[in-house]
Amino acid sequence: TPEERRRDERAAELAEHARLTPRETEILALVAQGKNGPAIMQELFIAEGTFKAHTRHIYEKMGINSRKELFELLGVSS
């Protein structure tokens, strides 16, 4: 849908601006789709600690502190 396309484009723009790694970009895109941590960990076959580390790096690189702030940057509702 057009809304999904805009969301994906916005996630890609933010990832490029924040210089996220490919894996961080992948996680950002899944979060933008509304997937939660357990679903992302299962989809990407990663441990909880790995997911949390990537999430922390995403937040640090984007200068945010919460999922709510991430959703605001993405322009999506939580």
C-alpha cells in the first residue's frame, strides 16, 4: 500500500542518515512494520541480547531513547 511504501522509504532514509549497519537497518525496518522484539528475534534467528544491542545502537545513532520516539521519527503509530 502507499502507506507501507512511505513507511519503508522513511525507515531507509533514517537508516542512511544515522549510518546504521545493514543488520540495524533490517531491524529498524521490522520495527517500523510494527513487529515486536520476540517476532524480530525469531525472524532473524538472533538472541535477545543481540536484538537489544542492535536496538540500543539504533537509538544511540538516532539520538533517541524510546520506541515511542522511534515511531514518531518514522511517522507511524505505535
